[in-house]
Amino acid sequence: MSKSTLKPTLRKNFAENVRSFRTQLGISQEGLAELAGFHRTYVSQVERCVANVTIDNIEKLAHALNIRPAALLELPTIRD
Amino acid sequence: MSKSTLKPTLRKNFAENVRSFRTQLGISQEGLAELAGFHRTYVSQVERCVANVTIDNIEKLAHALNIRPAALLELPTIRD
């Protein structure tokens, strides 16, 4: 069995999805951080792919954005 | 804006999905851990909801299970 050789891209998809759903709601990074119960700079770290987000925090972000958590891991689509 | 009050359930869905896809492939927890490049007990911790899995590790597990990462966060379905 071979070890996993993988170029991490999921953080990037996640970051784009968070930004896209957030801007659709018309809220700031700080506003989303507060809604989800995070430090005000956390969403900025997520959207810059700096944070290695945990599943508990994915759940909180999805809850704050009012979407299914799985939607945040899908390939980003161009949204109007 | 109210802080997020949320009963964490995503870990449970994720654990059930990992177990379900893993058993469909007919591989052990240790076998999946090795495929994904983890310590041999890590998948056991995931399936018992002990590990607060990061997005990078979700990507590695999905890659090892050969499925879309988002599929691991969907509501578990009863699979034959």
C-alpha cells in the first residue's frame, strides 16, 4: 500500500466557498467570525488558506452561513 | 449578531461516512490509516469521534477512500 501523495487543494476550495457564501450574505469577515463565535481575524486566516480548519469549526462556519457543511468542500462554482 | 449555539454533529456524520466508505472498500482502520499516511490508530480515533479532524486530513482520507471530500460531510445514508 502506498502512502498518500497529494497536493493539498481542499483548503483553497474551502476558502473560496467561505468567501463566496459570505459575500452573498453581504457580511464582513469580522461579522462572520462573530456569528460563528471565532476571534475576529479567524475568517481572514481561513480565506487566505492559513488556517488548517478543524471539522468542528467547519460546522460552526457552515451554521453561521446557513448552509450544509458539505457545500463548503465542493469545487467552487462561479456564483452571480 | 448572536454567537453560534450549535450541538456538534458533523464529527458523527463524518465518522459514520468514513466507516461506511472504508468497509465498502473492505479495508481495516489500520489499512486506511496507512493509505492516508496517518498513525495506525488515527482512523480509530476518527471513527470514535475523538479526533477533531483538520481539513488537510479530511482531504487525505477522502483521497485514500477515492471519494470527494464533500461526500464525507454529507448526512450518512444507509449503504448496502
